[in-house]
Amino acid sequence: MQRGPYNTISTTDIRFFDSLLGPNRLITDPDECESYNIDFPSTVRGASRCVLKPKSTEEVSAILKYCNTRRLAVVPQSGNTGLVGGSNPVFDEIVISMKSMNKILDTNELAGVLTCEAGCVLENLENHLTTVGLMMPLDLGAKGSCLIGGCVSTNAGGLRLLRYGNLHGNILGVEAVKANGDVVDALNTLKKNNTGYHLKHLFIGSEGTLGIVTKVVIQCPPLPKAVHLAFLGLASFDKVLKTYHLAKRELGEILSSCEMMDRLSIDVSINNLDMKNPLTSYENGHEFYMLIETSGSHLAHDEEKLSSFVEKAMNNDIIEDGTLTNETAKINNIWGLRERISEGVLRDGYVFKYDISLPFTSFYKVVEVLRDRLRDPRIIRISGYGHLGDGNIHVQVSIPEYYVDVAAQLEPFIFEYVSQCQGSISAEHGIGFKKTKYLHMSKTSSEIAMMYDLKKLMDPNGILNPYKVLMPVTTELQS
Ligand SMILES: Cc1cc2nc3c(=O)[nH]c(=O)nc-3n(C[C@H](O)[C@H](O)[C@H](O)COP(=O)(O)OP(=O)(O)OC[C@H]3O[C@@H](n4cnc5c(N)ncnc54)[C@H](O)[C@@H]3O)c2cc1C
């Protein structure tokens, strides 16, 4: 990939940023810039020599206005937990870190509406909402580090999507800054507001290529009074599907999460992170595991429903073993087994991660197909886990270090396979840098053409997160 037609940052530019932000919110030391240049799983590395930390929408606006005039490329960065290389510079783009914009602005308890700056950590918002009997409609393993603006910009899915839907439904309004520094105030707080174009959707999931999100308004559901978790062991993927089918029928409106993991995925948490498997009756463990969570308002009613579901599944010989709990500590421990897989697998060495949507008929087959294709002694594990209820599987292929020939066996094969199965090459992580060249496998040419039109309209100089989502269009640098 070639560097785009952007200017290189000069001492005059640094002086401008220094006068705008002061020395504490401007980083130019190469060592300090390092963590902003590398992604969470250490798979991409940029070469930025400048990180800016605005504290207000006005500062974001002033930065973008200046960069647009000077043709300086920028990359917005929030928690830097994204898994497609979207939040890191590719060359020397200026990093705009949103971490300092972290104020909660308003909490409307009755309407269940939270308004906050884009740099709030997801877990902090969750903790804040708990104090007023509300909750965030999304939850992810990265909640302690990811920021709400990053989640909105990737339209993050996560563990509660099955129940609460995705962020296109839960974000009521946004404030965003366009490439030229103009502020778009779309901070709607109403649930219903059908007045013209729904502009907020342009910024949800566009991965920082159309504007920088500075504030968000979120519809927050009431905190459930009763949460139960069933952790199940199963012998085959066919039985996983049967259990999901039964769970939907038996648990109905209280079903809030349905996750699956194969044996090699849970092994990551148990062996690499030294966690404990609560199901011990089978000496060698189970081929598959499921987490089925219910959230409701009546402890006894929910418990009865969940117990009766598990009993039915046992009697029908669908599950081998299971445990139920409503104790917070136990729930957190069990969720930890699932949520920490991403972290634990990194201890294997290098990990190829694929976040794909597939119809249930081919959902787990992709893992088996890859195992058949890559019979290579260097491979440590090929495993699959994910948000079964959303048709979204995460496939991980881990090896001690990056090997070009292994990469070549995996890509584009896996994306072609997903495309043939009518799946999506990115279920929830986005396109970022890593998947731009495969976008056409999940979007039609007319959709891609319209995406380019929008990009040109919103960011004519292409300064916002270049090389991401869409392949760059080469334009000459105008002075
Ligand atoms: C352990 C782990 C578990 C995960 N689980 C899930 C999961 O279940 N579901 C899921 O969807 N994802 C998951 N992810 C991926 C990731 O956490 C999410 O995509 C998250 O939403 C990224 O948030 P962030 O604050 O880290 O954003 P970043 O990684 O910093 O940025 C992500 C993208 O958004 C852009 N961006 C960031 N902030 C802004 C802004 N304010 N305005 C405009 N653009 C911006 C960046 O340029 C980049 O393209 C997981 C990651 C890890 C490490």
C-alpha cells in the first residue's frame, strides 16, 4: 500500500497543536507514541509521531479544521481494542485520542437515557448506570478499556445483542465533527423522531471515516432484578443448535444471551489463563460449551423457567452436564471463561482472528473446513466460539509466530468460503485496515459505489482514517 497524498507534519504544525492543547495533551516522543501505533493483538503497526488528546468538541473541531486545510491525515483512536487494525495509523497519520473526553453529561432515569462524551469507558458507564437502576444495552469482553465512541464507531455487538439489538437501535443521537471541522449536532434524546434523514446512522459503524464522534445519547434498559446463568457441556454442535432452539422456546422473553465455545476455545482460558472449569463430572471435559443467560424481573419465576429448560435438555439427552447460578461472583467467573478467550489465546503466539456471520447450517463447519485444509504441525489450535444467538462465530487460528505461508492458506480462502455460504466477512468488528480488500465479498458494487460517494461528500480530502474500510482513491495533493 502506498502512502496517500498527504503532507508530512512540520514543526509549525506541532507549534499549532501545542498552542491549542498545551504540552500535556500533545505527544511527540516516539516511545510514548508506540502504544498508539500498535493494535491490541499486536498485528499492525503504524509510524505516527504525533498524538493529540482533545478535551472538548471545540478542540476536535479546531484540530480537524486545521488538518483538513493542511492536508494532514488523522486516525481517531478510543480504547484501541478494535480487532481489524482500524484505530492505528498505517503510515504517519496523526492519532486523535479520545480518552480525555470522558464526562457523563446527563442521566435521565425515567426515560432511561444517558448522554455522555465519546471517551467514556464502557465499564464506567455501566457502573454509573447501576447506581440508578439502569444498564448499558451492550457488553463486551473489552469493556474495561473500550470507549463508547469506539463502540459506536464500530457498531459493536457483544454479549447482549440477542436481547437488546445493535447500536443502530440503541443510540438515540450523536454529536460528530466532520473532516472540515464542522460540528453536526444530532444529539436527539427522543425514542421517536421521524423528521428527515437519520444522520446519526452515518457515524454508527463508519469506523471514523466520515467524522469523529464526540458525544452520544444512549437508550438504556432497566437493570434486571434477576440474572441467572446456565453453563452447559455438550457432545456435538448439532446438540448446541438443538439447545439454542429449545432455549428460545422455553425461555422466551427472559433469554438475554446465548454463547457457545468449543473445547479448544475453553482450553485457552483453562490452560493459558489458569481458570477453572465449573463442569467437572466428565474427566476429559466436553466437546462444546454453552452459556445461556436470562435477565428478568422475578427471581423465582426466572429460576423455575431456567431449571425446567435445563431439565428438559437433560431428559432429551441434548446436554451432558450443566450448572445453574444466580450468584454474582459465580456468574462473573463463568462469563470470564468466555470473555477472556481473546486475551488468553494471545499467549499461544500469533493469532489469526476471524469474526464472521454464517447461517446455522455452516456456522461451525467453517472450523472443520479450516482444520481439514491446514494440516500443519506448526498450528497450535483452530477453534471457534461466539455469539451463537446472533449467528456470529469467532474463529481463531493460533501459531507460535506469524508465518506468511499459513496466512496465504487462510486468506482469501476463509472470506471466499464465508461469501459462498451467504455469510458476512465481518459480523461485528468492522472492516478497518485488515479487511478493506475483501469488502466486496459482503457488499454489492452498488453499495460500495454509494459508500465512495458518501466518503467524498463528508471528507473530500480523505484525511479521516485513510486506508480504512474503503480502498484509498488516489487524488493529487493540492497545496
Ligand atoms: C477482549 C476483546 C473482546 C471483544 N469483544 C467484542 C465483542 O463482543 N463485540 C464487538 O463488537 N467487538 C468486540 N471487540 C472489539 C472491540 O473491543 C470493539 O470493536 C470496540 O467497540 C472498540 O472500541 P475502542 O474504544 O477500543 O475503539 P478503537 O479500537 O480505538 O477504534 C475502533 C474504530 O473506531 C474508530 N473510532 C474510535 N473512536 C472514534 C470516535 N470517537 N469517532 C469516530 N471514530 C472512532 C477508530 O478509528 C477505529 O476505526 C473485542 C475486543 C477485545 C480486545
